[in-house]
Amino acid sequence: MANQVFNIAKGHVNEYVARVLGNDPAAATLVVVLFKVSEADATLIDYDLLSTLIAGSNTECDFDNYTRTLLTDSGEGLAVTVDDTNDRKEADFNDITITSAGGGTNNTLTKAVICYDPSSSGVTDSVMIPLTHHDFVVTTNGNDLIIQVDAAGFYRAA
């Protein structure tokens, strides 16, 4: 589950996932952004846009073969599940593999941040709303990197 939900997204994460799944707007996606430097959690959760988060004391990864991962309404296993047995609603996506991560330029990662992007570009930081952040501590070395923020899903509302 999420290490923390950004204040701007509290109470809305499943809604943003549902918007991506429902194509509302048609270009909406979730974007997974990896960081090699990140501020303390109590500071991090106050950011309302990815652009201001990056303008703070947070540094996005730049290891070989790194690109932001876009999660759409098909192909990545993005889903919201209602669990009536345990009285909760969960959001998840398939594990992400970055082939040959690093090797020449390596990073020691600190966080994975899941953002909502209404434009699907994955590059317009000033419109992306950070939803959740997850501790993700690993050092790239040229091997495949598998991103699994939590086996139980990336977000749970209970």
C-alpha cells in the first residue's frame, strides 16, 4: 500500500484511477516517476503538482534506460477492486520492468511517485497531480529493474 498519499489526493486516488480507466478525459494516464533524491515524507506530501515537487529538493532518476512509465486503461493491469469481504477498495497495476536499468549511469533510488496526468504526455509536470509515494530503495547496475510498490496494490481506501 501507499507509504503516503499526497495531501492534494487524499480521498481521491481511486477516483483518479477510475478516470483513467473510464477515459475521462480520453488522454488521462497515471505516470510512475522514480527519484534518486527525495525530501522527508512530511515535506513531500505537501506538494500539489509534480513540477513543484521537482523544483523542491527532489531529483528524478537519470539512470540508463530510465523513462517515466505511463499506465493507461489497457495493458498495464491498472484496476480498482471493491473488496466487500474486507470492506475496502484497492487500486493496483502490474509490476513494471525496466530492461537493463543502469550499467553506464546508475542511480540509488529513494522513491516511486504515482501521478495523475490528464494529458497523457507524461512530460507536462505542471499538470500532473502526485497521488502516492512509495519507498523504493534499490541501486541500478545494468540488470532489469522490477518496480512493485506493494504486492497488495499501490493504494487502499478502507
